[in-house]
Amino acid sequence: MAYLAFYRTFRPTTFDEVVRQEHIVRILKNQIESDKVGHAYLFCGPRGTGKTTLAKIFAKAINCENPVNASPCGKCPACRALANGSNLDISEIDAASNNGVDEMRDLREKVQYPPVAGKYKVYIIDEVHMLTQSAFNAVLKTLEEPPRHAVFILATTEPQKIPATILSRCMRFDFKLIPQSDLEGLIKSVFERTGKEYEDAAISAIARAGAGSARDSLSIADMCASYSRGKLTYDDVNAVLGSAEWAKVAHICGSILKEDVNGALTAVEDILSTGKGVGVLIKDILSFLNECTIVKVCKTAREIVNLPDATYKLIEEIASVCEGHKLLRVTEIFSRAETDMRYSVNGRITLETAVLKASMPQIDYDIDALIGKINALEQRISGGLPLNVPAPKPVQSEKPAKKIVLEEDTSEKVEEVQKFEKPAVKPEETATQPQIFDNMPVKPAFIGGIGIDKNKIFAQFIKSLRTTRKNAVLFTLCMDLDHAFEGEKLILFTESEAVLKSLGRVDNAKFISEVLLELGVTDYEVRLKARGEDGYEKALKELKSNFEGTDIEIK
């Protein structure tokens, strides 16, 4: 006898053998036991979830003379007759290849003849959504009012393509994807019945690859059983599936999460040079990132991923180097890359672009990358580190010291000049004296009499915008500003007219005032900074302004 694939050899023959779909099995069993069989059923759901299998079991059960727990007994004359492939009481029609109006007219004529072996004549129409509109119209009346001995079971993966006039005449049953734990149990039972040894990690890998489909899982298991003559291992399954070497994929993802661009691109090149497809590599990366996410956020991750100890430990180590938001951002980047592969002429460029974007969040203007930058800045603020704010330019050492010579030697003006020449000013005096040396290297440490550290006030302001008051727009606008003090007045400098106008809006100005007031700053101003003006030139300009009308010579 010719070899039968696993999914055919181990196809369920009773309701109790069906994997999951309990909500459908229960209804069908109750209808059989109460003898309330309908005339038209619609089985819809993903491929490999048991639609055709359950239709065949139901067709035999309603004709069985002695059903056992509503399932066909397989021993009565009706069951034995229906087991013969030549019996016409159960007809399975492939609508994908018999989708014309002529085939449906032929079905409408044959349905009038009574069954031969059982009570019902059952028509199973698979992939019914492939029928043409004319074919649907041809079978419509018969489907609504068939002979008492006729039962129609329509199966489809795309119920949205079926006309509403057909849907309204059927009892609809929606099949669900099968959970991984149930698929693992199914594969284990098949291997045990065939005498195949296996590792639990290999079974989990097959079930994950099956993606909720029992037929796909059994097909993969069939290939794996033929690949390995001895005990089936996790590496054997990866080899059958054509996956890239797991350790290399782990190295790629680890380098990306550590923002090591060179390491990530080098590892990608190593894998692609062995002949692995770009699409397969992207799927492997997404699978690994998914496992990292589960390990990062789930308390029962060990049971969910079910991997060998060394493998799980490595995933746990890689996932620990970053926060959950970063994992989510990287996963979304490669998910988009997988979608873009369908329309890309050069898939390698698509993959390498995704690797670069994921590894270099500092050059990405996406909102997720911006949040990552904000988190990094927040950590620097909380750790007492200075923000990356442009500092005032120091006075160049090669410039000669500038002296102020007053032509009019009045004691009152000399006293005023001496006050400005003293860099160390008492706190009580700063409330009335303007600070014209704020952009010079030496600055007073406190703002007029209120005991606030001037060197930290701007960092506290930025942190408040990010954490306490949470205004991301103003945070982004203000983080690159320069700043100085004139007495108790905080001056914010920008070289951008657009930023100046935005910060000058009524709502933004009010918000900034409230934040600064909480920090003890009662007055502030935003000014446009002239490009190229250093601290010395600014101080000189302010000095001349304060001594306007006095003849001052600078030597």
C-alpha cells in the first residue's frame, strides 16, 4: 500500500478525536442525539482546523444506525457502506475546480434522488467561496428548500466572499486556530504511535511553526520524522524548516538591542553568504524578538517558550540589556520590513535598512525613537549628569586682557565699575545688581537670595517638562536651548526663529512660566541668539549699554 502522510493516516474518525473546536462538536452531537439535523451548515475558519474532517464525521454520524456518543460506530451496514469510496450518499465537491453554473445545475438534479445506504444524502462543498455568482444563483433555491433527505455542508476559509443570500440559509460555525499546547499533544501522540523518539523542545518548535493548524503541524512533523533517523532534536527541526542558525540570529538581535551596528550588519552578511533567504532571516529575527519579549514580560515565560536550558538562558541574557519599549520598537521595524519585502526589488537592502534603523535610534525621527531619547535624557538627569546643551564659548586665552578706563573719574562711577569687576557677589546684592557676566566662564552660584543652584535650574526645568508636567512638545523645543541669568531673570537663547515664535505663543509662554515659578524663577525671557556671538562680545555689549553716555576706552 502507498505511504499515507501523517495528516491522512491520523485523521480523526469520531467527535472525541477532534482537537479542540468543542463549541462546534457539542452542538453537532446534541443535534444528532435529539434528531434535529439541519439542512444546511457553513463551516468557516483558518486552514487545517478540522472543517472537512468534522463534516465527514457528521455526515457518517447522521447516517449511522447505532451511534456511539453521537459518533459513527463504524460497524453497522450504513457505516461500512459509507466507508466505501464508491458510495454516492456522501459527495465531496471541490468548488475550486467545479465552480461553474453547469456543475451546480447537475448537483440540483441529482439531489432529488434518495440515498442508497443511509437516511441522508450529504453534499460537502469545499472552498465554497470559489463558486461564481451564477453558480450560487443556480443552487440558491435548492439550498433553501432541499428534499428532506438532503444535507448541505459548505466549508470555506473566506466567508466574507459568500453572498448574504447563501449565508442567511445556513447554520454558521466558526472554527478557531488550535492552541500550541494542543498541537504539541497531537504531535506527541503521533510520534508515540509511530515509535519516534523526540525532544520536548523539538515538539514545541514544530507546533509553533504550525501556527494553529493541525494539518500544517502534522506535515512538518512528517518531514522531521523522515529527516532524523534517531531522536528528533531541536536543531533537526530548525534544519528542516530552513531556519538560519539560531546562534547567529541571536547574535544579530543581541547586537541590534545593544546598538552595535557593525556587529549586526556583519552577522547578517555571514548568514546571507551561506545562501539563506532574506525573507527566512527576517522571520527568524521576528521569532527571536518575540521570544525575548515573552521572556522579558511574562512570569511563566519558561513554560510558554519551552526551550532548552542553554537557549533560554541566552535569550534571557539578551532581553535583559534593554527595556520593553525598545523591544517593541525593534519588533515593529522588522514587521514592517517583512511587509515591505512583498514589494521590494532588492530584499537585502530592505533587511539592512531595517537593521540600521533598529540599531541607531538616535538618528531615527520616529516617535518611538524620540521616546527612547527622552528616556535616556531622563536617566542622565536623575544621575546628575549634564544635559547635552550647547555651552557658552569661553574667552580665548590668546586675547589680551581688556581694561576699562574712565575719562570722567567720579567716585560714584568708579564704585559702580568696581562692583562689576568683582566676580564673587554676595547673595543679598544680586537682587538689585544686573548680572552681565552670566555667559562668562565664572558665574555666581545662586539666584538672588532664594538659595536655588543656578547651575542646575535649567536641568530641573527640562526634567519637569518631561516627568512632572509631561509636555513632550515643549520638552523637545527647549532641550537644545542655551540659557543665562540677568539677576533673577532667566534668559533662554535660541538661534531658530521658528522656535522663538513657538515658545512665544500664549499657551506655551504660560506653561513655561508656571513650571519656572515652581522652581523659584519668577521672570524669564526668550531671545534670538545671533550666530557667532561669543560670551565676551555679549558681555561687552551689555557693559556699553549699562554705561551709555559715558566715554569708555577698551584696551
